[in-house]
Amino acid sequence: MYSKEYFNKEFEKNKIEEKINDPFNLKYHISPITGWLNDPNGLCHLDGTYHIYYQADPLHAIRKNIIWGHVTTKDFINYKYHEPFIFADTNIDKVGAYSGSAFIKDNKINFFYTGNVKYPGNYDYINDGRDHNTIKIVSEDGFTYHKKELILSNDDYPKDLTRHVRDPKIYEEDGNYYLFLGARDKNNKGKVIVYRSNDLEKFAYHMEITTNYDFGYMWECPDFFELDGKKFLMVSPQGLESEEFKYQNIYQSGYFPIDVDLKAKTYSFGEFVELDYGFDFYAPQTFEDEKGRRILIGWMGMPDASYTNPTVKNNWQHALTLPRELKVSDNKLLQKPIKEIENLINKKIEIRKNENYFYQTFEFISEDIDGEFEIYLRSDAKLTYKDQILSLKLGECGYGRCERKIRIEKIDDISIYSDTSSVEIFINNGQYVMTSRVYGEKNLFKSDIIGTLYEMDAIKWNL
Ligand code: FRU
């Protein structure tokens, strides 16, 4: 496993040059200097600094050994890469410091994450052969900690569960701390289990939350929060069957509006809503910042997908989405890139219909849309709205990504954020979103509806 000493400044300096020269290097998204990235982890805001951790394997572009990578920013314009934060260096997390979250109390960050342990042998690694430990770390600054504390292990989890129990998230209500874990039970039903504590030290089993109908075999990365007086349970379910307009990826991410009385252990679900309809969005996590905003960041990737990323040959893979502020309207979550992203706007261009524009990074906004449209986001990446269907079709630039569709009765507005090798498309005030990696040679933009195009600056990285 990786030792801390390995990740010194020299290592990063040597590698960052290579990364900057990669034509697909993202200009205003977080991606690793080297190696692999998956889920965002431990998102929090302490004393003016945003800490963004993520599942990382800095030495392999295709994951092997997972630890927590770490970047910080105060303004979402200037960023810093740091040494990895959690190493897989104890008996309770020796095959990976898996996903987890942060909870700030008394100005200290309480991290809860999953320690992955796999035993060599002939196991199915579902019912046998692995441990998923819930581990706690307390840090005053987000950079250092003294010890890893085992909070719960598979012996503590309910007996009807498989060994897959992971990705802790804390929610506080009325002086109680509820710890949510994603789980797969022995009947292959996905669910969330909830523990309760009044000191963040001792946790007692409280309840399980699941649908009374089949909804996948595993729920990864749960999140639970209240916004505008409404409660939401976010999960990333695995095992849903694909339909023409639903669940088009191998795995999903979305939320249930949920009416829940945690104390009384009662709940009723609203219908599951997908957070994103693009090819590359998974394992999102939210947090509340010091300004009181609920911000979501997702992994701009998809595990076990058939499509690929050509960045692998340049020794890195995957990225995080733009940070998005969540708002509630009509029991639905709306997503919108946080306001700070506007500070990246460089040049404003009022575009003409059907004319070619070439910008490496841009934002396109069109409001008061009335009717159908066709927008080229690359020479072979086309977004069309026709017969109430929004379709994103990629050719070669998709590296195996073909088409994703959403049925939308009427489109009023659209804003598209395009980086060197990604697009994030927000429809109707962020009610529908499509996120995808896309690898075009030249970033052609052409639209048959008018709107405003903004050239975007890059975020700034410091080592
Ligand atoms: C989601 C996930 C989590 C797990 C982590 C491991 O992508 O599978 O459930 O903790 O990734 O990297």
C-alpha cells in the first residue's frame, strides 16, 4: 500500500506538467494530477476553507488501491492539491479507504468512512470474504488526525445483510446523530440502515429504510438532508433495469422525497427521481456550507461502464462535476452550478444561429426557448429537442457513449457548461441534468436557437 512519504511535492510537480499538456485536461473541473478518481468524499466547509476529498488511486489510472485524495479551495477559483488524507494503512481498512463523509461539530471535522478488507481465497465477496468497517477520524484542520476508531463492523450490522454495508453519512436532528449506511441484504434488496447516537461515539441500531417494492440489489452512497422543510434520501442504486427513458446507465443516482419521522421510525416514500440523465454521473454527495447553501458534487464517471476514457493513456481518469447548489421546487430538487462559477466567465459572445464557434471551454445560456432545437457541442456531439424528447447523441468523441434521452414536455431554458472533455447540461432551471465526458478534437459549437456564449477561464491550481 502507499506510504505517505511517496506523495511529496516533487512527485506532484513532475506529474502536473504532464497533465497540463494533455489536450483533454479539464480546465475548470477537479481531476486528479495522476491516476484514478471516483466518489467525492468528506465534503465540508471549515473556517472559510472548502475541503473536497475523493476516492483516489494516484498511481493507477485504472483503480487498484483506494485512498482519499484531497483538494481545498476558498473561492472555487483558486485550488490546492494536498497529500492524500486517509491511507489504507491499518488492519481495518487495509484493502481500501472507501467512501465516507464529514460532519462538523464544535469546530472539529468528524469523518466517517468505510474500511474495506478483503481476504485472499475463494470467496464470492458478497456474503463472505470481506469486511466493511465503519471508521471514525476526528480532525481539527482537515489535514491531520491522531487515530482511526472502529465504530461498527459487519458483526454489528443486522444479520439479514450481506458483507456490503458502506458509505456512512451523518444527519443531525433534535440532538440525535443518525448515521446512514448503504446496504445489500441477503435477498439482494438494496436498503439504507440507520444508527443513532447522542455523542458521535456510540451508535445503536435504529431502523432500516427501503422501498416496499423491488428497487435494485444494492444502494450505495446514501445521503439524507432537509432543505426548505422537505426531507430527501439520496442513494445510488445498483440493479435497476434499463428502460428507454429511465435508468439508462448501468447504475443510477437519485433521490426519494421522503416523509420521515426518525424518532418514531416511520416513513413514506415519494417516487425516485434521477439526478442526472447523462453518461457520467454517480455517487453524488451533498453538504451545507458556512453560507447555508446545500451543495452537491458528483463523480463525473460511471463504474463498470462499457464506454471508456482516452485519458487513461496519459495516466489519469475521471473528474468531479461542477459544485451545484440545490434548491427545492414542488418537492423536486433543482441543480445549478454555484454562483462562484460565474467568476470564471471571460468573454461574452452573442451568437448567431447556425454559425460555427470554436471555444475550448464555454457556457451557453438560452432562455425563453419556444419549440425544438439542435445544438452541436462538438462536431459529432449533438443535443436535439424534438417531439418532446431531449437527446444527447455522441459519435466517436463519446468513446462508446451513444445516446441518452429524456422525455420533457416543454423546455423553457437551457444552460450548458462545456469543458475541454466534459459537458453538463441543465434544463428548466436545473430540473433535468445531463452530465457526460466527451472527447472531441476541436470543440465546435453551433446552435439553431440564439443565446449567449461565454468563454470560461480555467481554475487556478497551486501545489
Ligand atoms: C461507489 C463506491 C462506494 C465505495 C467506493 C469504493 O462508487 O462503490 O460504494 O465506498 O465506491 O471506491
